[in-house]
Amino acid sequence: MSLDDRPTERSYVRVQARYRGRLGVEVGIFVAVDHLRRAGILSPDEEAQYFDIDDWFRAQLPNPPFYDDGNSVGAITWFKSPLPREMSERVETMCAILAAHDVAYDVVGSDAPGEQIYEDDFQVGDVARVRDDPSPMPEGLEFSPTSAGSKRQFAQETTRASATLG
């Protein structure tokens, strides 16, 4: 089922894992897949797909300014609905990666997800009205901040470090 086929009459849509991260809200799909990457769980093909998709979104969407300081306000992003086809297809690929590793996720919609602090043509940034304690991570994963910019450099650094140690 594609994101466009899922019933939502809401203005905003978010794909999120069923566990809460350090912000006390469910982590978004990019962070959830990055958790798998950092734990070394992704196959080389899945990692390459993730890097390509992450880089594509970074090139296509403006970077919300709250990410410049590491997101000290604790905002989360929501896509404006409906997503353009090229975005929806890439999000579906990310959903498939989560599903392949038994990471449960939901597609949720809202007309007012929180206090809006940012908006561009494709997304909004909101501070959630309700936060809970972080939930236990899926086995083998650890909470840690997600870095800004392309993640591709980390795979290359890991590969170089492994070659040096091997």
C-alpha cells in the first residue's frame, strides 16, 4: 500500500516508528532507519538506499533552522499532505527497510500536530504538545543524536577504519 492510498484527510502526515526517542515522541522514519544503520543492521544495499534517499531529501527540501543548533527546541517535522509522488516513493522505500527488520511504524495524520515553528513548501516543524519518557529501543539499538548533513561519510569512515584495523 502506498502512502497516497492510506486514508488521511489531514493536512500533515508523519511516518514514525513505534518507539519514543530522546525528545519523548515517536522517532521519525529517517531517524529510525539511521538507528538501524548505526547498529550495523542494514545490508550494504539497504545502507546505500538510505544514503541515496537521505541525500535526495537534503537536496530537495530546505533545512529547518532548528536543526542548525542540534534541535535544542525539540521540534519534529511533518510532511504536508499529500506528498509529491517522488517523495512518496522514497518514503515507501524507507518503510520497506523498517519492515524488513521488523521495526513497527505508523503513518499518522494531523491538522495541528503541535506548536508550529517552521514551514516551507513541503513540511512543517512543530514542537509536540505532549512528550513522554523515551521508550525502550528495539534490541540492538541505542539512543544517540542524529548528525546533520549527509550520513554517507560515516559509512566511508567505518569502512576505512575497518580496513586499517583488519
